[in-house]
Amino acid sequence: MTVSEIRTELERLKTSPEGVALMYIAGEWTAASDGGTRDLIDPGTGETIGRVAEATTADALRAIAAARAAFDGGPWSQTHAHDRAKLLFRIADALEANADEFARIETLNAGKPLRETEADVADAANCFRYYAGLATKPHGESFDVPAPSQTFTVREPIGVCGQIVPWNYPLLMAAWKLAPALAAGNVCILKPSELTPLTALRLAQLFDEAGLPHGVLSVVTGAGPVAGAALAESHDVDKIAFTGGTSTGRTIMQAATGNLKKISLELGGKSPNIVFADADFETAVDYALLAIYAGCGQVCSAGSRLILDSAIDDRFIARLVERAQTIVVGNGFDRATEMGPLISAQHLEKVERYIALGRSEGAKLVCGGGRPAGAADRGYYLAPTIFTDTTPQMRIVREEIFGPVLVVQRFATEAEAIALANDTPYGLAGAVFTQDAARAHRVVRALRAGITWINTYHPTYNEAPWGGYKQSGIGRELGTYGFDEYTEVKQINVNLAIEPSGWFAG
């Protein structure tokens, strides 16, 4: 895109006279308290596309104070569920009405191909619509108890929710957190990634225009160790929700112990994709590519470990490499692009270090490993990469690379496949490809992972829970599970025989 076209994409954002994109705190568009800013880079070109306010700790604390006041004394938590639902339906409609704009902004800011960002906007709108519908549904239980009592539960909002989202799905992850939290009556402080804040800021405009009471939502842009840490540490924040790397999640979990706030963590993965010899061959190859190269491999649930039946390994790998080499890597605004750039120069260098590490560990590089021809000096591109001849102890097998790097592990028996799949500290996702229905169910039940597929990979539904086992996180997003994560359960007992208890003799 040209400079003038970039300015057109961003012209509806609230900016300072100097052109700095402003934060949204308690219904006001504001610069950082110290005037700090951060340059935003287009990963597809490496060029600066603008600047955004860089929050200080004081800015985050101001957002927290506004949220606390909005929850404790404001109207949102007492707003009827029907009215909360109406507002979320308006947000869904507004997202759809501005879908092209949101998709282009996200492609510009995150580098993702338009076909991905367009799908993300549609999914985000559907997420708001799903939770708008769920807000008015039954949320409680009654119990038959051995006493003359009417005993039941109700679900109530937790309170002030700090929500930290990553750069790989900037808008969609914001929707996954805001929609259930607001539907349940909470107030939210959203901290988008410092690299990709633009669609979150544009979303805040939609909420403002839709009439969300001031203080119910703030969007604080800035670095995790500053703004994010303030949310995790504050005793005025009742819940922290984070999607991102496991090491950062561990830090947030420790910070949250200060007031024992509720936490939900959706963290990393090193997910297995098991292919048996009887699987439909072309289907399994196709999904093996999708599992790792969708989103340029920058997906927490990516099928980054291909666990392959040794009876078909040579033929399968040859076809996989053939297909991988035809993937069109390029700028997200080019409709021919099938895989875009990595998010930043720093992240590209990190992934390249893992590729060098794989070689030094003795793995065999059979595809990719470098930057595509013509892309080395523009944007943060990396060719689809495949390693074979790996061992379970290699770091490229055990650690999350978060890039378009696939490692292949071979197995001879079903038991060996399961053992390899579960030999990881993570437990986010996994898949099984086979035409043997009994084996498919047997293996998928044996996987220690929260999200699993049979003969497919990556479909995600607003209606179904999302989250992992082991070091892949705590809690679940989406579905009724995601709504419950933003509620407290209160037990209520109503005595139906109003008379002295007689417990004490006097």
C-alpha cells in the first residue's frame, strides 16, 4: 500500500494533533501521561505506519480506578441482561458493517493475509452475537435439600477484569475476552499487544458510539512489563485473563497472588498431528500443511509436530515438501498470498535461531530454512520449513517456535504414537488422521490435550470450549465455559419454616 492509502486506512482512529493514536480510558481518548509513543511497523514491508500512545503505570492505574468506580457505583453490572445483549448485538452489527476496514487495518498492523483477517472479523462479530444471546439464558440451579429451604445458585459478575491479548489474533482475541465478560456484567480493561493495538482501538470507538457507559471499557496501549504488570498486580482488579506465551503466563500467575484474583491463561503449545498409514493420503497432507502454516505458524494450537506412521513416511514427506514449496509467501494485501510475514524483525530472528539450532542438533532440513527469494530486504518473511530425523530430546521438538517450522517424528505402533504425542510439557491441541473409527477415538481420548480433532485440524467454534492441559493454561474460553469464567457463583438459601432453631437450650 502507498503512504496515502495507509493514512486512509487509519484516518478514523482517534489521534492527537501530532498524529499519535490515542488510548481509550474511561470514555476519553488520551495520550500517555508522559507523552510516550511507540512506532508501529508493517510486518509486510518493515515500514513505519504510525505511532501509538505508550502507556505508563500511571495510565494503567487510572484505567483501573475508572473501572473500579464503574463497577462499584456504575450502572453496567445492574443493567438488565436484555440491555447488555442489545449493546453486544449492536457491536456485532457494527463490526460487520465495517468489516473491510477492520480487515485492512489488521493486515496492515499484523501482516496477516486479507483472507485471514476477513475471516477473523467475521468470527469476532459472531462471538459478540453468541454471547449477546447467551447473556439472557438461564444461569443458575436449584437444589432439593434435606430441610425446609429453597436453595439455589445465581451467577454474578466478578468485577474488574484485566484482559491481555496477543499480536497473532488482535481483534479476535479481544472479542473472545470482551464478549463474555461484558455479557456477564463485568467491566474490562483491555491491553492489546504493543505491536498490534489498532483494531482494539477501533473497536473501542464502536463501543463508545454504541453507548457503553464510560469506564466499563478502557483500552490501554503499552508494553506488557508496564501496563500488563499493573493489571496483574493491582488489588483493584478482580480477574486477569491472558493469552500468550507460557513464561509470561507464569509471571502473571505469580503477580495475581497478591489479592488471589481469578485467572484464566491460554498459553503455548507444541501440538501433535498424528497421521496413520490408513489415513486419506491427500487429505492428511493438506491438513498437515494447514496445521503448521496457517497464520505463518504463529498460532498457539499449531500442529507443529507431525507424528507420522513409518509405513508411509518417505512418500508422505516427499509430497509434503512438494506442496510446501508451492505455498505463496507474500504481502497480506496481495490476494494471491497464502502465507504472510512473521510479526517483527525480532521474532523472525528468534525463529531463524531455532532453525540454526535444529541443524546443529542433527535434524535434517528438507524444506525451507531461509527467507524467500526477493523478500530478504522487505518485510519479515520466512519460507515454510520442515525438519525430519528428529529425536524427542531436541529443543526444536520440545520448545514452542511459533513460526512456520514443522518437525517430523516417526512411529511404528499406536502406543508409540500416543507416547510421542504426550511427551511434551504442553497440552493445548492435537489431531489424529485415520480411517479406522475405533482407533481414531481411542487415540484422541488418550491425548493429554484440551482441543482435539479427528481427520481435520484448526476448526474453532464459538460454541465449544477452548483451552489446554498442563502448561498450556488454566480455564477455558468460548462456549458456556467462557461465560462461566467471568462469573462468581452465589449460593442462596431461603428458610421456608420461619421459627427459632432450638439449637441453644436457653
